[in-house]
Amino acid sequence: MAFYEADSSWHAGEEEMHKLLRVPARDNPTQPYLTPQAANTLIRAPLIALGTLDDEGRPWTTLWGGEAGFSRAIAQGIIGVKTTVDREYDPVVKVLLGDKADGEVVQVQGTGKMVSGLTINLETRKRVKLYGRMVAGALAATEEGIGEVQLVVKIEQSLGNCPKYLNKKQIVPHIPQPKLVSSDLQLTQAAVELLAKADLFFISSSNHESDMDCNIRGGSPGFIRILSNAEGEVTLVYPEYSGNRLYQTLGNLRTTPRAGLVVPDFETGDALYITGTTEILVGKDAAEVISHTNLAVKIKVEATKFISDSLAFRGHNGEFSPYNPPVRYLSTETSHGIGGTEKQIHAKLIDKKIITPTIARFRFHIADPGKTSKWKPGQYVALSFADELDIGYSHMRDDDPKSLNDDFLRTFTVSSRQDALDDQFEITIRKVGVVTDHLFKFNVRAELDVPVQGFGGEFIVGQGEGENVAFVAGGVGITPLLAQAQDLDLSRLYLFWTNRADDIPLVTDTFDRIPGLAEATTVFVTGKVNTDSEDWKRLVASGAKLETRRMTVEDVGSYSASRWYLCTGTAFRATLLKWLEGKMVLFEDFNY
């Protein structure tokens, strides 16, 4: 029987992160041996990510496997890995086993190289972190560019992790044919495209030369952002989402700011290997780089390899994690960012009009309008509801998984003009989530004050003298037009407006507020219409052209306009763009 004395201490970097992020004191759950859970996961998992340090102390990461059973415990505290690998360009193979591929066993004398690992089954979302030292290994060439690797590692630490942010994939084996595409310190277009679609990567880090960590970061496709990509200067950044708050990777980066990444392409087997120096961004520093983020990691790339068909497996996509937040974009990626002020300005809710059960208009008063930026018709306002709705940290929240990474910052198109209300603005919105639900339920007399982050965007409907323009709106997509209608010649505007039958009161309310708009509008109504209702009778009497059907390509083809403006849902917009191919089309991209 073996006895282990668990070391529950944190190292200095982890403690610094806990203090910085106000994490309550707790023991380190890492076990100083290969646990039965880890051994069980290891043999059942079709993949293992491995990290090590090269002779310059730089971390590199790779991803091996293809089918369950290639890695397993072979003795107490000892694991063995046997699988097909890219023997020419895999950086971890090169560091651990060198260039020889004759099958000769490399027996480590003394303390072996550090090896971090993450055994993972993406289909079941199970993963276990491993750390140990290399005991022995061998590499035997099998075909051009590939070989069979055998690696033996003595495990000194293991820790199971949760399934959050893991996007499901079914892994199948594949014989790779690796080719070096580029090792230049400027990402190729193929590498850029891989990052744009990647929904996960693996990252290795070390606490000097005392131990290492390997883990996964997952999210919505494109969550890794490129800050710069020029010859000799490549910088990436990614947001750190709410997790178990152990901060073992970030703790390592605090003491030893270097990381090695592998970004796999599960469709093609391509792999982007990266090593570089890191900077942890917290609070305002993070938000200034990547929107809606209070914790991020910036990576200045020192070396990279982009290898086509490098991986010995393929992955078929399953469901995305319900915990994935939307992609957070760089502050430089929106052409009209949120313009705010150094001094925090608040807006007070002063009026609410419920138009339909799911659509309402809210009016806010700005306490100090001289301190905030002037807004223009067609812009949005960013409001923070964190003080009202943030209930604090929770590791898992299956009833509302996306709330774990919700900063409660929302952007709404302003549906009023500043010259009309001066120190007030209105938003006309649909109830679609926790923030809008809160607004619908809120009693105006209870005095709701929310911070104004600023105004931004620029969805301006331009119309030259004598120029015909068209606007296609879906439901509350009418809001950009509400603040701009008085600047337009409505006799040369044609509005195509699709609505559900339940939203007819929004249409009649809009026509009442903007005289002359009804005559320029075709309203498409879907769903069951109550022709005896007062709302329908008012709509019939408005002068608008009514169609109780969906909009079709023939509708847009019958009207000639120099410009088409779209404010619809993404699916309908994609259809419209096909219908309007060859025409000048402008639309707001709601990436904020």
C-alpha cells in the first residue's frame, strides 16, 4: 500500500491571482499522484494534449490520439502513450525525442523533462489534467513524415476539471501527411482563417522549472482575436471566462509569463503551434483591449509553425457548450466604438410604455448630459445593469449557463432624437433576456439608475436630393428609422416591414408618431390575424399596404432604390443579401 502526503499549498503566482481577483481562501484540490479517476479517464479518452519546455525554456503544446486506449496507466503512477504522430514538425516530439526515428528507446537519466498533459474526451466533455516527468520514450518512422511514438511519464499531479466551455466533437483516427506551410513570424492567411473559426485551443504553461500545467480554452468560434499580424510582430488575445477560480494557468503566467498553444483544425488536421510571452489583463486593462471583458490574456508570439495535415485524427462537430458567451470583439474591430467619458454618468428610468406584451418603449433621463457624448440618430446607447442583476460568482449554473459570463452590459438603438429631448433618450425594445425582462417588470416609481457607458455606432440612413432609398425592417428593427424619419423625404422612402400578428400595435404606434410613414410602407404580417380587433382596423385605416404573408424576392425586385438599408435578424438578412445581390446594401453589424 502506498501513502501520499498531499501538498495543498498554492505557489506564489496562484496566490497573487487569487488576491488580485478576490478569491476566497481554499485548499488546492490537485492530487500529488495519478488518481483512479484520472487513470479511468485516460484510457477512455481519444485525445491527450501534452506540453513541455524546449532548451530555451519556451513552452510548446501538441495534441495526440485518435481513438480511446492509446494512453493508459501501465504501473502505479506511471502512464504510457503509444500513437501515430507527425515526426517532422511536431514541436513536442522534437523536444522530447529529437530527430532520431529508429525506434531506439531513449532512457532518461536523472530527472526527466517536465511534461504537462490534459487527457480529454470531447464527446463526453470529460477532462483530467496531468503533470509529471518523462521516464522513457521512442520514435519509430512508419511512413514519410510520420511515426509511432511511445512515451512513458511518471505522474506527480492530477486534477479533474469541469465540462464548461467544451464543445462536443466525435474523434476518429486518421493517417496524417504533414507538410510545413510556414514558420514565419507572420501568420499566413490559412492560419488567420483557422483562428477565425477555432472554438478551442490547448495551452501549456510552467511555474519556472518546478511544474507545468496543460489545459483547454473553449468558446464560440472566433473567440481568439488577432491584435497584430505583421512581419516579425504577431500578438493574440483571448478572454478568460468564469471558471473554477483555481487560476492555475494564470498563476503560472504570473510567475513565468510564457505560454505554448496548439490550435487544431478538426476538419483538415491542420495545426497552428505557437509559443510566446504573455501578459494578463485585468479589469479596465482587459476591457480596453477586448470588449465586455474583465480578464484576458495577451500573447506576443515568439515562434510559430503552421502545419497542414499534422494531426492523427479528425473531429466531427457536436453541440456547442451552453456556457459559451458571444464572441467578444477587439475595441479596434468596430469602426464606431462606444464613446463614453472618464466620469461615470447615470441614466434614470422616467417613463415606460408597454406597446405589446413583448415590446415596450423606455425613456431615460441623463443626470449630467453635458458630461456625456452627444448622440446622433442611428446610434446606440450602452447601459450597464451589473449593479442591478449581478448576483456574484457561481461555478456552474445549469438553469442559466450564459449568466456566468454575463457582464450585463447591453446596447440598444436610440429611438429618439437628442434635439427633441435634449437630456433624455428613448429605447424601443423587445423582451428577449434577463436585462429586458428586468426592465419590463421594473416599476418606474422605484427609481432605476444605470451607468451610461456611452453612445456609439453609426447606422445613418442617407438620402440625397431626389434619391429613392429603401429600408427593410424586421419587427423592432424599425428603431433606427424612428429617430431619423423626420430627416427623410418620405415620398422617396419605401419601407418593407415584417411583423408578427402580435406586434401590430407596434406598427400602429409608429405610424401615429411619424405622420406620412404609413403611406410609404408595405407591412407583411405573419401569424393568425384577428381582423375584428381594433388594432387591425387601425392598421387597415392607416394607409399602409398590407400583406398577410412572408416577404419574398418578388417584393424587393419590384422597387428601384439607389440604396437598401437592412435592420433584421441575421438569418433573414442573409436571405435579403442574396435577393439584393448587385445592389448597394447597408446594414448595422451588431457585434457590440
